[in-house]
Amino acid sequence: MPEPPGISSSRLAVCTLWEGDYHKGLASLVNSLVRAGFMGKVWAGYRGSLPQWASGGTASNGQYAFAVTAEVQIVFVALEGSEHFAHYKPGWCLRVLSELDPTAAGVYYFDPDIVVLAEWSFFEEWVQAGVAVCEDSHYPLNPSHPRSLQWQSFATGAGFTLHRAANANLNSGLVGTLREQASFLEDWERLLATVVTEFKTEGKLKIGSRSYIFHIPDQDTFTIATWVTSQPVSLMGVDAMSFGGGEWLTLHATEGKKPWRRQIFMDWLTQGIAPDRALRRYWEFATGPVWAESKDRVKSQTKLIPIVAGLSRFYRRG
């Protein structure tokens, strides 16, 4: 699909996957990318209907292009099948590189409940150091952890060679690879396909409790892929997704209801839930250039957050 007149591109493509009301998260993700200085295409694979806020775009060859600014374009690609989108991440990144954006130097995948906080130039630099990955805040691992030992045994049994120590559990909501690092994505895709087949995980985001060997199949195999890949890996800690005390690179809304589903006052009144960082950032990035929420709602929710935050000093969930 031709780029609109005047558009200039990052060396890297961005992609994500969404369905249902996650188009609101997509809007905030794209708005955050615009503010970070990204220029180019965001490849948005989706199921269902296009959001109303994307009206006025251009359809061609099975794609629908929506110009966000003169420099940023969302290209919606309709996807079929019932496979859980979490299981499609490596395949989607590979499709972007091989078919949809064959001139891109690499690709970053972001879950649609992430917003970007750092300058885009940092992401361009980061991926030069290796496959860009972030540590997850749950279930830390070390080389002698029983789960690490099980995963290493699974990987070698599936024909993979371990190239580095099992020193961290990763979050699969963000990954960046250069084109020449794409074998990492192939390793992840193969590992995930093996788990889906052997452990009957198709269509499931989670299975059982954390004691199950593949509780979160896409994320668990993502972690294993960093151990078996021959590509360099650049690992950031939990602060990179604003878990714990950090808030500088990205913010990943993983806890509780998604920010766009929150009822700020009622959540506090009935459950004592105070406004958190994910909620604040969502409404901060809801202010365009993509408007998934009405301007009146953005204004009212932005005003309500500090009021409820003040009330939360006196009553909140423990």
C-alpha cells in the first residue's frame, strides 16, 4: 500500500494485535508513539469490526490505512481463525517483516495495553544491542529454579541448544528485533507451536496455576526462546514496563481491569481502588491525535482522577 504524500518512516516497523474494545488501548499506544517521535506504519492485526474513530481511511488489497498524522499511519489487517492472539505474536512479527513491510530494518511488537514513554530514538538504539526484551514482574527465575530446569529439559528435548543461562522470566508484551535477528522469532514460533500441540493449549491464554509447566504458553516459550536463540539479547529489568518503582520506558497495564474499562469514582467508592499509573497514563494519551474516547469524556475523567486520588488518602483497598 503506498504511503500518503509527505510521510517519512522510521527504520523500524511497529505492530500489534487487538480485538474487541482493545482498539482503545491501540489508540493510546499510537498516540504515545506519536509523542515519542515515531514516524512510519503501525501494523494492527485485528478480528471483528474496525473502530469508529478510524473512519475516513483507505481500503486496498485487504488492508485499511488510517492516517493519524502526516508522519504516522495505522494499517489495519483483518485476521481469520480462532487462535489466541497471544499465540500469534511471533508469526505476526514475521509476517510484517516478510510480507507487509519487507523494507523495514526490523520490527517492534507492543501489546495494545502498553504506552510508550521514552523517545523513539531510544528504541531504535536499543535493538542494535540485541533482541529487545523486558523482565516480567511475576515469578522471577534463576538457573536452578525448578521451572527453569523443566523448561531447559523441554527445549533440549525439542531439539534446541541452550546458548545462555536461564536468568530471568520475561514479559511477551514487548519485543524488538532487527531483520537479521528474525531467527529469534522463528525459534519462539516453533517453541510455541510445539507447546500448543503437545500440551493442548490452543485458544488458551493461561492453563491451571503457575505450578503447571506452561501456565502462560506464549510468555513461557518467549522466555525459553531467549535461552535458545543464537542471536544477541538485550534484557531490561522490571522498570522497563513500569512494574515496581520504574516509569520511564513503557507502561504495561497488566493489573486489574484495563484502564478504559475503569469506573474511576465507583471503583473507589465500592472497592476502595485508587487511580493508578496505568489509569493516569491511559487518559493522558487519550487526548489525540487518535480520539477513541469523546473529548467530553476525556475532560471529565482527567478532572476526576486527582479528586478520587485525594479521596483515596482516606479510604482505599489495602
